[in-house]
Amino acid sequence: MNDAATPARYDFAAAEPRWQEAWTAQRCFSVPDVPAGDRPKYYVLEMFPYPSGKIHMGHVRNYTLGDVVARYKRARGHQVLHPMGWDAFGLPAENAARERGVHPAQWTYANIAAMRAELQRMGLSLEWDREFATCDPSYYGHQQKLFLDFLKAGLAERKESWVNWDPVDHTVLANEQVIDGRGWRSGAVVEKKKLSQWFLSITKFAPELLSALDGLERWPERVKLMQANWIGRSEGARVRFALETPAGGIPEVEVFTTRPDTLFGMSFLAVAAEHPLAAAAAANNPQIARFITEVRSLGTSEAAIEQAEKRGIDTGLRVRHPFTGETFPVWIANFVLMEYGTGAIFGCPSGDQRDLEFARKYALPVPPVILPPGADPASFQIGDTAYTEDGTLFNSGFLDGLGTAEGKRAAIDALEKQGAGTGVVNWRLRDWGVSRQRYWGCPIPVIHCEACGVVPVPDEQLPVTLPEDVDFSKSGNPLDHHPTWKHVGCPSCGKPARRETDTFDTFVDSSWYFARFTAPKAGTPLVAEAANGWLPVDQYIGGIEHAILHLLYSRFFTRALSGMGKMQAPEPFAGLFTQGMVQHASYRAKDGRWLAPDEVDVAADGSATDKATGLPVTVSRNDKMSKSKRNTIDPGAIIDQFGADTARWFILSDNPPDRDMEWTTAGVTGASRFSQRLWRLVHNALPTLPAPEVLPAADAARDLRRATHRTIAAVTEALETFAFNVAVARIHEFANVLEAHQGADAAARREALEAAARLISPMMPHLAEELWSMLRPGAPLVATLPWLESDAEIAKADSVTLAVQVLGKLRATIEVPVGADEATIFATAEAEENVQRALAGRPIRKRIHVPGRIVNFVA
RNA sequence: GCGGGUGUGGCGGAAUGGUAGACGCGACGGACUCAAAAUCCGUUUCUGGCAACAGAGUGUCGGUUCGAGUCCGACCACCCGCACCA
């Protein structure tokens, strides 16, 4: 290897740690808790990781994207806050405890140490001094304080709600732990069970959370749309239907509808299985009781409920129509959601597809009430498809002849007049249930006292820390079985009382961490000057899977905390970027085993064989990297083999960052080759370059200098717009130009090579420092330098190529001087032989000229 | 089921309504080498043609326009989210 004939190569393994140390030693990435001086602030944040133990390519992509932004903004003169921490509570630690007997805390902190080391090798411009984990008592203790403030402000309350219950393990299951309606561990059929739980009153902010979306100009439209749909504002009416004979003391059923205009199309009324009326009907009817039990085994997830086959049972009860006095049957239906509206609907099969399917299945009538424009009222029939669009009302008594909008108004007026209903705005958004029956989470700091009720833990007793001696061998919540932990004296009356054993949803932890990062060591949860100085986060980056919940909860917390005067920030994240997933081909043997990428040989045509057996394997593309499919690539191994810069460069070059990318070995080796090529360009040029002070002569190497300044402009624009793959492409092109100009004016070449070194710095920061130190020994680090400016005068072109079309088809291209007059351009274009042939002697009827772009002749 | 997104060569992708396929990967041909690796040069959307050139072409069908990958309408396929995974 050290043979004199071997060409010199860039030794990334030596260089990368060296530059990382230099950045740390010079504290290049440190900023004060309160932004100071006249440099504008810029807060770059990537969604902090769950410490699973190893970083995966999704993390590498996420943090590379953030680091490009952080380094670029720093070069543009901002003081950049760029912290990192750990979303450290959650189920996997408890699973590890159950499966391997390792304590969640020990497991988690070991994972954090391992992942921190891996992240540090990536050369990210992070300020590690601000690091914390949400499982640190110094973090979650402050969270408990915030919860007590929520309680005082009336933003937290106890309510009952339904959970997935495993009757064998005696434990609450997450939706992901419910597989085909059964508990993942026990295999028992899951039931819905009602528990009293803590809720945060996010619905109080629903109107604001919705209207403020408009102001989030640097959020993807689709994320805003998803949030708007999630919040789900809908205008409609609540309508009360009196029961013909009250059941279980219930005299009437209230439904919510967005279509009061279709009330005359009613054919039945349906309630959710959890509705009180359902329980009343089941009281002395075992068949109904059995049906309710069956529906309860569907689980609590909306997807499971709505995807299930539509089923129902007639309760035998009947309700009276407020307008006609007619009576209709009351059904219990599995597609009616207790959580939405009032948990009851009136069924109008002609105007709602779900109602129609239900009516057809149970042979209920389908009276049509909305006439599509142009349809004949005498012959109009509903087949397999409900008519859900606007139209003209008919068969609808006093509403006949009205349009949809007027019909709604008239129906609501009539309902209000006779006291049978009111026009209302309904929200899909529900209050946020934050209670979890788990050990590895932040304890909810309240005490239940027989005499005093719910008593907040006094401030001076915070934090309420988790006990360390816990037993995971029993099913259920370990905090609940702990022999002593929950037994405490009531802070109010002193009598024996019981500590709350539920812990917070981990989404609570991540709803304010971005604010804590501004003053991570403070003795109070937040320091207003720090939070106000840095927030909102200027650029937040993470996966699209968080588009709704995490972002919405953070927006809610930001408003709540601002409302309580803890800080003043209208929104947590001014700019949001959602990255795509990292995928990899997966390989499956004939016998069904999944094979890891290093267990197969991939041929040139893409087919693959099992290295061990030589048998062909099935290759599938575009699979999300996952342990189960064994198609993960370990970032650590990639960095060992190719270096952090290569991994970063490939990830940026592959495709636009908001799309899913495919990790390929070929792509990595290509990126590696390019880093060596750049290094070689500088290495080979060094002996021929003049001193840095020598400026290129005015007209020396114009092509090269034009390319240099055009590249600066193009890369700058690409970085500004998150088009990192385009930035990479422009630098590739520039390298091609550099190679073609190795004999050009030496000062121009120095200018070009120095530009190359600095333009790659957000993306390949180590190589940038290496090249810069070669070109300018002893000069300050690239990490401390301002961004390059393009000189428009040098970048300007002398001539321009115009496409010439005849009837919109390309027939020739012409080269004209910049600023040539239109007549000359048309004459030149017309004179082209190919243009003449295409015109075939026909007169030109119209001449179109788009300066700098195109000439089109219409003949 | 509801909501959201994506679709361009062999592959990843580029393209303010204006030359479709920049740039990279792969492949093929060549140079260097005893040989290989590394590196460099060239070709590479498809069809026809020696070529000049012509025709077709951005998931499908239709529309607007001098001109559509881009705008509009309908459809198809795939992916993601759905409140206790993080």
C-alpha cells in the first residue's frame, strides 16, 4: 500500500477524527442560551431519536439533512442553535426488561452511549453540551411541574376512555400490540375496557390550531392538510330523537349530522356499541349483549373499526322523527364511532355510502331525497352508490325544492324552532389521553386520597422518580404492583393515600423538548428569555410519520405554555421539512427465509443468489429497512469502510430528500470515488498553484471562472430550496469542468478549487477542511468562514442557445449573442436548413420568441 | 373504510408552461498495466437509417395552449398515516 508507485489517496479514517477534534476544540458550534450580538438567530432541529441502541440509515439521513442546513446557515452569518437529545421513555425498554432481564434504565443509558458515539462519528455540527434524555429525572421532573401548571390552568382533567385490554396478561395494549384482534404476547382476544384516565384539553385550542395553519408558510401543504383534516371542523346539527318508549331511563338519543337537509331520507338510527343506549338495550337481551361483546373485540383503532365488515343489530327500540312524527328502528352498528360526534347517527342510505351498505345488508328502506342536477324525480333511483353531492331536495316535506345549502339552513331553523336540535360546529379532534399503564415513562405527579380526591404532588416533592427495584415478571403495570412506591401520605390531610401509578404518553416528553433545549440546565422547566430568544425552531426536520400527532401536540403545548406566561411563541416550528424513508432491496430464499445483503451475491442483471447454498433468491425493491426483512445496513460499518463524508454525500445525492430513497452499495462506492476525485484534483494541482493573494487576470480562463461563479450561484440556490441532490449534481458538473481545465490560468484554478472545497463544506465537512488546509495551510477552519458570493459579472454568458421549433416541434438550435434583437434572431432561425425543410414552403403565420429560451414558428 | 402522497431511460433522478432525460449509478467499447485494482476517454430512451435525419416517448384516457413531465378533468397502480409504536 505504501508503494511509491501507488497514487496518493485521501485518508478519511485519519482526517475525519482530526477535524472533529478541531471543531470541538474551537467550540465552532456553541451558542449562548440567549442569542446575543447582532448575528440573526437560527434554530435547526431534527426530531430527536428513540435510543434503540444503534443508529439506522433513517437517522443518518435525518441528521445529515439537518447538518447541511445548520452548517449552511452558520456560513450565512447566523448564530445557529443545533442541539441533540434522546426520546428515551417507551415500550421497547420494558420489552427488553421482560425478555432479557435488563433494567429499562440500564438498557436505555447503554443504548444512548452507543448511539452518541455513532452520531459523533458522522461529524455533525451539534452542540453536545445541551444533550439530555427525557428519562433523566432532571428532565421529567420539570415535565411534572408543567403538568401541575396545566392542572391549575384547567387544561388537564380525568375522564373515562376505552383501551385495548388483554384479559390474559391483564394489561393495556398499544394498537400495534393488537394483531388481528388478539394480544401479541398472549394471543387472547382483545377487549375494549373503560378506564379513568388523564386528558389534556387540546380541544380547547382546536379553532386556533386550525386557523393558525394558514400562517405556517414554510410547512409542506400536505402536512397542513393532514392536520386540518385531523382537527376536522365540520358544521352541522345536533338532532334529538325521542324514543317511543324510554329504555334504561334514557328518553332520547342525540345524533350529530353534517347533513340535516337529508333528514327526510332517514331510514334508521344507529348508535355505537359503547353508547349508553346500547347498554340499556342489552340489559335484558342476551343476543344484543353478545353483539356488543363481539364489537368490543374489534379493538380501539379507527382503522380496525372502519375496515371491518358493516354489521349491526336491531335493538327493537324506535325513535320518533322530529319533522314527520314517523318512527324508525334503532340499531347498534359497528361502524359508528363513540369518539366522534355523539356516538349516534341517523341513517340516510340514499345520501351516505356507509348507511347505504348497511341498509342494503339489513333490507332497510332507501328513500331518495336529493335529486342530482338534471335528474328526473319520477324515475330517479339509488343503486349501489349513494348520491352524496349537492342537489335539489325532494320527497322532503317543507324542504322540497331547496338546494343543499339552503336545505341545511332551513332544517336547522325548523329544528331550533321546535326545540328538537341546534346547529353546531363539531370537531373531530378529541382530547389527548396521556395516561399509560406502564413503568418506563414519566410518573404523573398526583396522589389519590379517599378524603381529598385528586391531590397534586407539592412542588417541593418533585420530581416523583421511578422506583428502581421493579419486578417485570408479573403482567400489568410494575408501578402498580410495587410493594411500597404507591403508598404515600396525602399531602393535604396526611392520611394514607395512593400515588397515581400511570405514566405519561411519551408524546408528552417530545411536546416541549425543543423549548428545553434553549436552556437545558436551568432549574425551572423553561427560561423565558432563552425560549423567546430561540423559538420558534426555524427549521425542523423529521419523518412524515409524525405529520399529525407529534407536531399537533407540540403546537398545543406551545400555545398552552405561552398562555401560562412561561414563554411567548406562537408556534414551535416555523419551518418544517419531512424526509422520506430509507429503503433497501430485500432478499428472500425459496424456503421463505430472509437473507441479509451480505449473505447474497447480486449479479449485474439484478438477480441474486444465496452465497451459502448457491440457490437463486427473490429480490424485492423498495422495502422499508426492517429487522424482520433483514435488509438493514449498519451506518457504523459504512463509516468504517467509506467514511462519514461518503455516507453523507451519497444520502444527499441519491434523490430529493422528501422522497423515499433506496440505499445501494453502488451509490456509496460512487460517492466514495467522487470524494477521492476531488481530493486528487487538489492534490495534483497544488504544486502549480500561485499564492492565495494572486488574483486571476481579468480575462484569464473565462470559461473556468464563469463555471466557478455559476456553480456558486447554483449550489447556493439548491441549498436554499432543499434540492440537495441538485447541489450535488452541480458540484459534479463543476468537477468535470475542473478536470477539463487543468492547464488553465493557475490563479483561476486556485479560485475554482477553493470554491469547490468551500461549496462541499455543508455536505462533506471533513473533506472540505482537508482540501482547504491543503490549499491554505494555517488558514481558519472552513466551519468558521462565511459563504461564498457569486460574482454576477463573471457568471454572465456571452451567447445563448435558442431552441427553434416549427409548430411546437424542435427542428434546430441556434447560438445568438446575448441581447441580439428579435428580427435578427427570427432571421437566423428561419435560415436554418432544417427549419426550412420543416416549413415545407408554407408561410409563417405567427412567430413566437421567448428570450433566452425558444423560437417557435406557426406555419 | 377515511385521510395524505408518489408515478419520467436498465436504476436514482433533472427540467420558472419553452431543446425531456442534467448529474450520478449500471452496462458496453477503448486507453494505461505482464495482469488486476485504481484511474482516464467514449457510447448509452426506444424504433428505423451507414449517416444526415425522421417517428414515438414522462402510469392510462381526454382537455386547455403556438408549445404540457409541468395546468385542468376522469381513471389505474403503488406507498404512508388513522389517536396506547416512536
